[in-house]
Amino acid sequence: MRIAGLASGMDIDSIVKDLMRAERMPLDKLKQKKQILEWQRDDYRAINTKLLSFRDKLAQLKLTSNYRARTTSSSNDAYVSATATSGASQASYSISEVTQLASAATRVNAGEISGDSSAKIDPTKSLHSQDSAFATGITWSKGVVESKTQNIKENTNAIDLGVKKDNIQETVVKVNGKLIPPAEYEIGQDGKITFVSELKKDDKVKIDYVLKEKTVEFTYSGEEEPPKQWSIGVTNINVTSILIGENDVTDQLVKVEGSESKYKIDNVGVIDLATGIITFDELEEGETPPSDIKLTYTQNYSNIELNTHTSKGEVNEKIFFTSSDSLNSVIRKVNDSDAGVTMFYDSFSDQVTLTRKETGDYNQNSAVNGGNEINVSGDFMTKVLKFEGSTETGGKNAMFTINGLTTERTSNTFDMNGVTFTLKQKFAKDSIEPATISIANDTNQVFENIKEFVNQYNELIAEISGKLNEERHRSYKPLTDDEREELSDKQQEKWEEMAKSGLLKGDPLLSGVLTNMRLDMSSVVETNGLFSQLASIGISTTSNYLDGGKLQINEAKLKEAIEQDPDSVESLFRSDGSTSDLGIIHKLYNTVDASLNRLREKAGRATSTNQQFSIGRELLNVDKSIDRFEDKMKITEDRYWRQFTAMEKAIQRANQQSMFLMNQFGGM
């Protein structure tokens, strides 16, 4: 129990606080040391971040494109234009004639597809509703079109389709977009597809297939609110059978008067074949809908078969569609397929076209499909959309003469020796001057790339030099808790700014980084050319030593060097040979990388634990010292209180004895 001056009248609490303030002075110094270490760590990490960013820029400067920028010029840009990559040689090309431009193969159907020109088809509505609007009616097959896509997780040669073989009518199998011929896979009775070639991990398999029929089931447990409708999930169906429990009611379907698609099911409701929805009869109180309904159905479906010749080789596509699809959705399926064609319906002319997405002639063998690039089959394409007998146009290669050589390309834009040419118009030889394409070194772009590098280097040098030369204010120590209470927020901020200043002044680690970088920049590189040092191409250190080794550029001299010997300039910066001919960028990269490792050993990263770097280990030791000192302070404070409590008790006993004596003397 603590007695605070009841007997003595002294402010014991204040006295103990003042005594403890004196005792805590070493503890405050420990906390200040901890704060300084944390500030130093943060400063190192800030430098580390800037070095990391600079290293990333150096990695980009290793690329040849920074030193081999090219310019192109055409003497007749209206006919031929060109662009060049950094890999293009400095050269000149002359295109003396273009006898033919590359074109895309196109097939226009044989005529209008609507039966009545005054009532043309609506491409947005289902084919089922438009069947009679076509000039030639659609021939449908019966079945259910399904699709399955599977990403292979491990090597295998089989996929389970999940349906019996006896119920499968047709299949189209693709692996990674490539059509697999039926001879290369087999469907087992259990519906498992076994491939001749093993499927590899990450392969994507897509299987479009047609079932002979499909059965769906509705069950009602009686626990929930009776439903008013049941949607099968597909439209425009043909009912094969309906079972209500064990009873087959297929023959009991009666068409609803005035409707083409609705049929009454006794004691159940009405099924709409167009929407695939069963609407249950209204229930009397206590009645429930059937607990189990099994519906087996088919759909009207057809297919499109396309054969095209592309830059990837011959492509065969088989695309299924149903009567629920619109003409627009069929066109979208064709356009999204791997056939590489664009299908288009023009409502004004009431005609359909197919155009290959690529230009050029990829089927030069007239014995293969008559040399056509686009071939179609199936009644829907040949009869309904009237492609039968249509003639293909286009599908031609560009033909031209370059530097005296007559040649061809499948596209009007093509690459040759790092130069991308674009043929814009045909022109005959001697009709106009040949189009001359000149490829030259882009001195200005290379100059700007080097100038940007120098600026980035100077920024880093300025940042590190600033920390090394920053003034140290030793009289400004980190604030203690008591000192913070006496200062305003702005005063605290100003004080901390002064206390943080110069913590890395003269730091040997950072000084070593600067020294090594300066040595790299002044080193000699064996380039086998005119230039072996930065100074020889107009890049040198400034005369002011206070700049810390910043670089300055003699722009005229640098541009002259780039024009005079660009290969030597490139080697000076990015040569990746041995030590003697290692380019400056590679040397700097290695120096910065090594400096980053040393900084991490000193100050760690944001994700590092204190045990992993030297400042962190110092912080752990300081924390241990703080903990020990705080335990000591608790003991010291308890001792002071025990001493003052004993004093208070002694004074209290003396007062009691004095009172007793006074009472005794007073009673005499």
C-alpha cells in the first residue's frame, strides 16, 4: 500500500515522478537510439528502391532497339510505304512495279434468299418462325444439340462424355481448336471417348454432339410452395414422350384450339413447345401438382460445313444450329469459328456473302476444290442461302518487282529483312518512277535514348550525393514522450525534420556505391571501333566536384559519333563480352545489383524480419535493453514508494506518540 503524504504533507507522487524522470534518462537515450536506427533503415530502403528502379531501366537499355533505331523514307508514299525495326540493315529498296494487289477471297450467293421480296426474312427472329419466309424451306433433322468443353488437367487419352453411345447421332471433336477426324477417336458404349493420340496437360477439348433424344425430369417433394410453371430450358421442342409417374400420357396430348405450339396434358396443365414451358393447372385447395414428370424431347437442327484454305493450312468446320437460332446467331457462329471467314447478310439486296479474313492465294492447286479458297456444303448453305453455283472472286497474292526480282506475297503488308512494306496501289513499270525505300539510322532517336539514360543516372547520383552530404544536426535528438507533450504538431514536425537530417552523411556503403558507378562510367571498353570511352563520344563528368560525378553531354559530339560509327557506340553501351569488352550498361547493372544486395544486408526489405539484416539485429538488441531497463525502473519505483511509505508511517507513529504525551501532560 502506498501512502502519499498524508502524515508528512509532502507531494510524494510528484517527488517520485521527478526521481524517476532522472532515473529514466538512460532509457530515453535507448529509445532515441532505436528511433535513429529506424530512420537510418528507412533512408537505406529509400535509396534501395531508387537503385532497384534504375536497375530495371538498365535492363531495358541492354536491348538493341535503343541503339539501332531506324528511319524509313519512300520516294512515292502514295504507292508504297514502309517502316523498319531496329533489326533492319541500312539499305535501299526499289519497287519498280506492282502488277496485282493482294485480295481476300469472297463468295456472293446466287440470289435473294427470301421467298417474297416485299416480306423479307427477319434475321433477328428464330429460324423456326422464319421457315416459310425463305425461298427454299429448311430441311431439319431431329435431335438435341449439346456441347462440352474440358481443360485437360493431366495427360490422358480418354474423356467421359457422360451419355451412352447408342444415344449419340453426330460428333464434332476439336483439340486446341483443331478438328479431329473420326478415325482418330472412338466412342465407347459408355460414352467415353478414347483418342489415338494422348491428350496433354492444359489441352482444351471441345466436343459438339447431337443426341437422338434427351430426357428431363421434374420432381415435387410437396414441402415447398407448389410451382405454377416448369421450364425445360430449351425452346422449339418436339415431344417424344411424357411420363406422369408410371403413366405414359404421350398420346393424350391435345392441341389447344387457336395455338400452333400449345398442347393440353390432362390433369397436369399446358405445354408450349415453342417456349419449352409447362404451365400447371390451377390447383384446388389441398391439391398438389404431379410429383414426378419425365419429358423426352428432340429439336429441329441442321449444320453448316465449311472448308477454307488459310495461312494455317486447310481448315474444316462443322457447325450445328437449331431452329431456335436466328440467322444472325448462325452468322455469328460462322464468324467466331476457326474457318477464318466473315459471313454477312445484307437486308437491302437480300443476299449473303462469305469473305475470308486473310488476303492471298493459299490454294494454288486447281485440283483441290477447283482452286477455291472457300467451299461450303450442306443444304442450308447451298440451297437455303443459295451458295450452290456461286463463283469465288479475289483470293489473289500481291505481285510486284523489288530490286529487279519479281515475287509475290499473300498480303499487301509484309516483312522483308526487318522492313515492313505496304503496297497501296498498282502501277506499271515505267509508268511512274520506281518507289525507292531508304532505311537509315535514326540518329535523333538514339541520341534521345542515350540522353534519357544520362538524365536518369544524374538523378540517382544527385539522390545519393544528397544523402552523403546532408548536414547533421547533432543537437537535435529524437523527441521523448515528455518533450512531445510540450511542443505543438508543427514544432514536432520541424524538430523531427532536423533530427532526421544527415543520418547517412559520409556513409561508407553509399560512398562505395558512388565510387563504383563512377569507375564504370569512366572505364574503357574494347569496341573494335572508333570509340572506347564515354568521353570520346561527348559524355563526361562535370567540372564542379560538388555535383558528385554527374555527367554532361556535348550534344554535337554525341550526334556526330552516332552518325560516324553507330556500331561502336552500341558496343560501348551494351556489349556483353568479357571484362575488357563488357559494355558500360552491363557493368553498371552488375554494380547496382551488387549494391542492392549490400543494402539489403544492411537494411533489409519491407518484408524482412529484423533478424535478417544488420540494422534489424541492432534494433533487437536495443529492444532487449529497453525491456531490461523498464523492468529495472519498475523495481526502482517500487523501492522509492516503499521508502516514502515507511517515512510516512514513521511520521504518523511519531505524531501519535506526541499526541499521547500531550494528552498525558494536559491531564495533570
